[in-house]
Amino acid sequence: MKGKLKEIEYWASHYENWKASGLSQIHYCNTNKISISCFKQWRTRLHKEGYIKLSRGHKEPVTFKPVVAAPAEPVTVATTVSAAKDHQDKVKTEIELKLAGNVQLIMRSYQS
């Protein structure tokens, strides 16, 4: 009986530490070198036997704040559009955008 109580205390302690950590269950278990499947089995068992209370969802509502992003300087875009047949007789269309900050976006399309 004493061994069972120690085991219950061990897993209940891990459950409470996990909740306080803010980590995912997998990350907590990996960090503490415990099996995720054992952790979940004990979490279920502790709940069924009344040792812990499982909480679902967030206690506080999630709020989003608007973010306004504006470029510090005007953005210039260089566009190149080309279409040609390749060696397999497919039409290759390519659109290339060159943006500020050495950012380049290339979109390719192949059609038979």
C-alpha cells in the first residue's frame, strides 16, 4: 500500500509540475525523461480516482491585438514574365518578383 501511495504522489507531482511549466506534455516528458504514454495513463488514472482535476480550455479568454505593418520606405517591385517550351515540350511560365531587401520571389508553372 505504501508503494502505491508513493507512485500516486510521484505522478501527481509530475502532473502539477507539468501544468505549472507551460510546456506541452511531450516536451515536459522528454525534458524529465519520462514516458509520454505512462504520463497520460497516470493522468487519466489520477483523475478517475479523484487525485487531480483535469481542466479543459483556457481560464482566460484569448484576445488578439491588431497589428499595423507599414513599410518604412516605398517598395519597388521589378517584374519579369516569360513563357517558353522546355525540352519535354511543356510550356514553362515564370514570374519573377524582386523586392526590397534582396528578397526575390519566383513562381513557375508547367503545362503540357
